[in-house]
Amino acid sequence: MRRTAAVAAISAVLLSSCAGKEPAPPSNLGRVLACTMKVQGEWGFWLVYLDEGLQKRISTGTDAGPDWSPDGLHVAWADGERVRVMQIDGKNSRALPGGPGWSPEWSPDGKSVAYGTLNSIQSRDADGANARVWTVADVACEHPTWSPDGKRLAVTDSKGDLVITDGSSEVRVPLNGARHPDWSPDGRRILLDAPDGVIRAYDVETGEIAPVGNARGAHPSWLRSGKTFLTAWQGSGDEAPCVYEWDVEGGVGKRLTTRDEIREAAGNW
């Protein structure tokens, strides 16, 4: 879809939302954003169907931390109390067993979901079975992201350092406040955001960390192809932080949404 058409479609959705209407999800689902978005002054977890120009609120809340399953048909998210899993159309939502959890992340094989808890990083199968504790730290850890082979997790701790663990041993990388890691599909880099708004990449092989081109924003999230990633960023002329899509080298971002403030977003394509 051309950019002008996409912007027009989203604008139509925003007008519909302001009018109190919430169209049903289309039957032929294409590109879908799962995002924490502020509409009419209220934060909530939303699905935005870009190709169809529709959006659907799933719940209220300020930090859903959504992530799509590898096949793009299910999304995991946090409702403020539990990690939940549901279909792409917002139906059949179910909570994973156990205590409070947040910032869920699907495993590369689509079988498990890792997430943060009050004192550890855990994972469970999508049906709730096979609970596993990956790390119990002296400082809180959050935002797990899987290596492509599913054998390691990378997380950030409350000091802003990167922690890479296989469940029994770990490597710590001082990063001075970086957060929200996301492991690239090719396994070579881990994207992170930073207080200065610059997206950086940690090179898994060399240990080097460097800015990714012109990429800016927060909550970097790779798309399935590994060729582009999303961030929430307030670019020049934007009324509020929007979703931008960047190429692998951090080339000029393409804006996917307008007007409503977005804190974080993940795409299913």
C-alpha cells in the first residue's frame, strides 16, 4: 500500500474511533500492529489493521508489551496482572497460569512465551505447561528476547545493563541505561533503545555496540523478515509518537500511524 493511502486509512480509523465506533476486524487479515496507544486521553492495548484501515481496542492499560507469534497469527501481551495469549482478531484470549508477568516474547519455534516476573525471567509453553525459570537476579530483569536458536535469552536489568543467559550461566554487558532488547532473526545483533532516543545494536560476535543509522525512538521490534524493524518515535512534525518502520541499517523511517500517541508496537508481518 502506498504511504498516502496508508495514512488516509489510519486517519479514517481515528475518526471512527473518536465517534465511538469500533469496527469488527476484517475476515482477511493482513498487516496488523499490536500496540499500547492513547486514544481520547486513555491508554489501552490496541490492534491496528493497517491494510484495512481498522483498529480494535482489546483492553485499557499503559504497558501491554505485545509480541507476535512467529506465524503472525497469535499475540502475547500483559494486561497489568497476567500474560495473555489471543488470536490475531482479538478473540480467544486466555491468561497463562502463574503470578504477575509482563513484557512477553514468543520463542522462535512458537511453542513458548518468556516474560518478566517480580524476581525472575520465566517461560511457559503457550498452553501454560513446562514452566522454566531462566534467571533470578539480585536486580530486577525485564524484556526478554530469544536468540534465533531458542537456547538463550537476552534481557535488560534495572541498571540498564544487557544480560544474556542460557538458564544456567550468563554474560553481563554494561550499557548505561539501554532497554527493550530485541534479537535480530539472523542472530547477529540485539537492538536496544537508550535515554537519548538513539537506537543501538549490540554485535553478539564482537561485543561492540553502535548506533543503527538514523533510527530513533523506543521499543525496537524486528519484523519477521529481519529486513526492517519498528520503533515508537515522534518525528519532525508529528503530533505525538507514532510507529515508524526502519530498514536493517537504520535508513529513513517510514511512518505507519498518525495522531494518536503510541508507546510501543509490534508487527505481525
